[in-house]
Amino acid sequence: MQQIAHDPRILRIPDLARLLNCTELAARRMVERGEVPSRKWGRRVVILVDDLKTHLKGLPVREGER
């Protein structure tokens, strides 16, 4: 199977799990539910860092946590 060359702009599910400090299963479920923007690259699921940053910036800020 062809490997995706390491590119810091692209995350895979294990990378996302490490970044969010959660299990790979939890990260995969977030992607499947659409809570994290992702893209299909062949049979792989990838998360673009820029998409993730934009998504996180758009989330509501909790009261008193600015």
C-alpha cells in the first residue's frame, strides 16, 4: 500500500487523536459525525490542518473563558 508522505499540513486519524488527547476511536467517531472536517483521499480519511483551525475558530466561546 502506498504511504502518504509526512506533511505537517495533513493529519490522519492517529494524528488527530494525539492532538486532541483522545483515543483513535473517539477521533474517528468525531470525524464520522462531522464534528471535525475531513476529506477522503482514496480510501483514506485525512484532516487538513487549515480546515481544522478554521473549524475550531468558528466554535462558540464559553461564557467567562475569553
